Amino acid sequence: MSGPSEETRTWESEREKIIGLGERSLRKTYYPELQQKLDELERFRALIDQSNDCIFLLHVQSSRFIDVNESACRELSLTRQELLNTRLDQIFPDEAVSRSMESLANGLEQGWERDTITTSIRRKSGEELPVEMTIRVVTFQKELYGVAVVRDITERRRAEKVLLENSRMLRDMELAKQIQLSLLPTAPPEIPGVTLAGYCLPATHVGGDYYHFSQRDHLVDLAVADVSGHSIGAALMTAEARAVLRAQLATGSSAGQVLTAMNDILNEDLGRSELFITIFCASFNTKCRTLTYANAGHSPPLLYRQRGNACHWLDADGMILGIRENVIFEERQLQMESGDLLLLYTDGITEADDGSGQLFGNERLCKIMRSCHKESPQTIIDSILLKVAAFSGTIPLEDDVTMVVMKVE
Amino acid sequence: MAVNEFPLRKFVAPEFIFGMDARTLAGRYAKNFGGRKVLVVTDPGVRTAGWSSQVTASLEESGIDHVTFYGVTSNPKAEEVAAGAALYRREGCNAIVAVGGGSPMDCAKGIGIVSTNHGDIVDFEGVDRVEQSTPPLICIPTTAGSAADVSQFAIITDSVRQTKIAIISKMIVPDVALIDPVTTTSLSSDLTAQTALDALCHGIESYVSTAHSAITDLYAIQAIRAISSNLLPTLSDPGNLAFRGRLMLASLEAGLAFSNASLGLVHAMAHSLGGMNDAPHGECNALLLPHVIDFNFPAVPERYARIAEALGVATGDMAANDILAALHSRLSCLLHAAGIHRPLGNLGISRDEIPALAGKAMDDPCIFTNPRQPSREEIEAIYERAF
């Protein structure tokens, strides 16, 4: 006997299903769907709670919070329940409350979608926190709700302030730079018997370098100074040192006397501000071509003598300014000849490094002098700058750079 | 030892409230089910009778928004379901109240299915094809017949294929049926007869169904008995609420029986007919019933004997053939007296269509619980005899 036909088997299985014994025979139940929605809600809740912004759901008519996220509780140092029982005006300033409620009340009719208010929130401790609040109006089941997203803008405020201060500072520094540059000699004086050129470039806005040249009868006074550091303090001290230098030169003092006087006058200020000055000061007599000089710890200037095509370093005993009072500076004198060059400079030149720790040094400087000694002082300065820049590979240079070149005719 | 007396059976019934003015509870139930905006599904006849406006008034009393969908015809069409579902979505509804006979209720079930499961209603044809729970559905029947308010069936006409599809799923058993005999007082005598005979077929077919159970038997026999003794009195005294109530109760009982035991060849063949020519469902059933009994009788003669007794035939110690003859004659008298006596040919069917009708009947899920498995030729022969 054969088994039941296919048709009979279909009948049998369909009948089983109709009776309700099928795998999927299930009365209507919303529980699986509810469970799924609850899971979704839980995930969504995590999303909302993990937001850095504080989120409040406000029932407009009763002006009560209906829901708040964890960030809101954390920022306000309140438990969720405490926060839900808190009135709007206990957290927000009055003007923010009235503006929000007005926006929410009129919002829908006026086609308004959202409003952003910069205000503050009050913590339980009374501390005020600057915030930006964005409010949107939404309708659930015919009831109006406001969704307020509140963002702590303390950090933003701080950053804005810093940015503002920086730009203000930058402006001030630029101004200081202009003032400082204006304190330098505008152009070399035209003096029979010598040609002069000067150059000074602070590495940052203001620097501690300074140079000077001026004429007293047949004397040409020259000086180059370097106040330690590139700070505003150094710049101010430079200005002060300049004034003292000029005043001392005006008294007719010799180079050594000028340095002694400067040290006595500036010592206290330098000590207080923990700054030092190195300065080289010289007077050249255009009649007899004698150079009288004294040095307060400054890099020894380079004397190029055409005769012999050689470099000499002019040193003289003397302590840097600002160490102690009553310092006597050795004063030396030498004879110069036509074609000789005197180069005063700051350590920005000789201590420029090539990135591998090697310094520009005296030898390179001397080489330039030997090859360029026929050129004008300005051309010599330009050549030195070019070589130094090529050597260090950095423009601008890392240190203040100052040079004075005097050529004896 | 196998105990054949207790095969596995399931019984599913919705909560139902039966009694005078049950319809007025619509608002309360809609509210308790979480209804916010209700789609009321009804048809123009019910609207004219005023039942749908009474239901919407009840919704308003409970503060529930509503929108009404009237676009339902008898033998509801797939496109009507789609239109209703579109309205449901557009209006943001979340619950459905059906007010009417089998057509609005089946359409409402279809709208519920499409609104949560998406797609086209014809995609859900068959058994247990509905995956997602449908929105809360409250049914307020206004006929004593279809019992769609308690059943797991929805019959929708696919106009493209000109066929009725059966959707059978416990998911579409309504959440509550508010069964109010008062609503049947507006029925014409034709509709009263057609719907009551539909209920009678439900009782008879579920009683002989191969999926019947002790519980469905109780309801089926009681329904047959009540319809047999109350149909003609109701037709002669249509305003009598006692008669109306008894028919309504019988319809409920028949519904509880057939929803769980399912039906048989009469409904399979009637669905085929209704799909082709939009003929009244109750009338199709009634016209086919005696001929199907002739075919089925040999399979379960004892059960037909109980049916004959419930119809008032004193079977005593009658031979099986005599019982069949007596049953046949009793039914013919009842149908005739109820005004259902046109032959099938008068319903706008031609004999040429019989093979196609038989083919569709073979595919109808109601056939699977028929006590005797017919061949296609046997179904064609039954249609022939009904002509």
C-alpha cells in the first residue's frame, strides 16, 4: 500500500496550522514588540546620557522638567529626582526663564523653530556656570514641550579670552617694536674721515640689542650693547641704558668713564630685574685716527687692518654691567689707518648655529672682512647677514642681531 | 495505547461583551487599549442606519480622536484595504474600530495587518502569515452572521485575480467584540436571512470539520439549534429584540466554533463564487449547503444525525439514508421559507465558469478541514447540481 498522496499531506499540514498547532500560531501580543522598543529606548537613553550637553525636556504648560539627562544632573550636582523637582528659576536666571517661556509659548504660532540664549546655570552650591542654551519646541500628544540643550561654555569663554588677550598683546608688542626701532640712530651721521653703517634686528618683537653712533666735534662715539634676554624687560632696560649712555657721552666722558658711570647708575635696576648688559664703547678721533675703547664683557669687536689683511679682536678688561658697583673699566687706545675697518657686533652673529651645534664663529666673520674690506660698511653688513642666514638656515635668526661698521677713509 | 478521544486542539476567543447596548462601550475600550486616534471602518449602509455615528459619539465622550473610513463594499476588495491603510497612516491612527457586518470587519482586519506589516494585503494569504501584531481592533457587529468579530479569519477579494483570499491567523482575532443585538434591528429581511444562514453554515461546517473539538461542538450544535428555531420568527417579527438577540447569540456561538474548528467545502466553494461575481456570501453558502451535505454525509453520518436533530428532525432509529433525506428536506424548507431559493444560475454565473470555480475552491484553505477530501471533478459535479 502506498503512503498518503501529496495532496493529502498538504491537507494534513494545513489542517494542523488551522487548528493552531503551527510554529507561528500566536495570539496577538505586543510584548515582544514592547521588549524590543524598551531595548531601543535603553540604547537611546545611553546615547542621550552620554552626551556632553545637558538636555532638559520641559512641559510648557506646567513649566516643570519632565526628563533630564545624566549630564544635566552631573553639571548641576543634583540627583535626577531632585532635578525633576526643581523649578526652572532655581537653575536659570530670571531673564533666561522669561525669554524661554515666551519663546516656547509663542514659538509655534510664529513658525519659530529654535532659540539660542547665552546665559548661565546655577549649581546647587550657588556656583554659576556660563552656558549656551538652545531651545526647540516640540509637540507630543497635543502637549507642548520644550527641549533645551544646554552647553557649558566655560572652556570656550576661557579660550576666547586668551585669544583676545593674545591679540591685544601682539598689538602692544608690535607697538613696542616700532618704539624700540625708533630709538636706534635713524641714519649714520656724515662725518669726514669715516663711513658708518648700523644694523639691528630683534629676533622677536622686541629685543635687548642696541647700537649707537654720534659725533662730538672730531670724535665719533660708537657703542653696541646687549641686554640679556629678549623680553619686554630687556627692551625697557635697553631704553634706559640708551638714555644713560647718551647722557654720559654728552658730559664728554671717555669710554671707560662712560661705562663706569653706566654701571653705577644701572646696577640697582639691573640687579632688581635680574638682567645684565654687555656693552662695548669706543671714541674715534678723526683727526689723529686714534680709537679709545672700553669693554663691559661684550664680544670683542673685530678690527680689520688693511695692512697685513688681518683681523684683530679688541679686548679690554671689564665686568658686565649689573654685577656690582664701583667697577673700573680698562681703557685702551690704538691707532687706525686708512682702509681699516671696525666691526662691532652682538653674539647673535658669532653664536648663530647651523642646527648641528656648530657656531658661526670669529673665523668666518674674519674671512668675510678680508674678502669684503673694499666694500662700503653697508655692503659689508649685508654680506655678513647673508652669510649668517645661509649658515644657520633660519630666517629670521633666532637671536637679536646687531652690527656697526666703521671704515676709516 | 493511543487515546483518539483527545487529539490536540486549541481554542482562541477574544474578550467579548454580549448584550443590549454593548456598542456604547466603544469609547471606554478604545481608551483602555491606549487608543489616541481611532480609524472607524464601516460601510455606507451602516452609516445610514446611524450605528457608526453612535460609535463615534462614544469615542468622543472618551475624548478620543477619530476618522471614519466608509469605502467598504460587500466582499471587501484588496484596494479598499489599501485605501483604508493609507488613511490610517495619513491620519496617524493607532487603533481601529470596525462597525458593520463581515465586510467592514474583514476590511478592518486587513487594514490592521497592512498598517503594521506593510506590503499588500494579498501577501498575507494563507495560514499564519501575519508576523507583526496588528493595532488594537474593536469589532461591533451589526449582522448576526459573519462572526468576524470573534474569528481568526479575514476574507478579502483580490479583484485582479477575481478570487477571494483567506487570511487565517490568531494575530487577527479582535481585541474585543462588542456584540449588541440592537444593531441588527436595522437589517433588511434579505440580509437577516442571508447572514443567519451564513451562521448556520458556520455551525454545520465546524461541527463536521476534521478540526472540531469537544468545545467547538458545544457551540456549533447550540448555534444550529438556535438559528433553526429563531430565523423564521425573526423574519416575521423583525423588530423583536428577543428574537434578534437569540440570532445574534447563535451567530456568536457559531463564530466561536468555526474560528477554532474552521469550515469546509461549502465555504471553499462559496468564496470561489463570491470572488468571481460578487454574489452575497450568505446566499452562496445557503444554496451550496444541501449539495455539499449530500457529498460529505457518508464520511460522518453520525455527526450529520446530531445536526439533523439540532435542526428539529426527530431521527429516532432512522437509517442513515433516511436521515440524509430528512436533513435535506428540513434545510430546503428552511431556506425556502427564508426566501433563499434562487438557483445558482440566477446569481449571474454561467456553467462555463464551473471548472474555474472548482479550481479556486480546491485552493481555498477552508477545504482542508472538510470531512471528505473531494477531487476537482467532484466539486464541479456539486456546482452542476446547484445550478
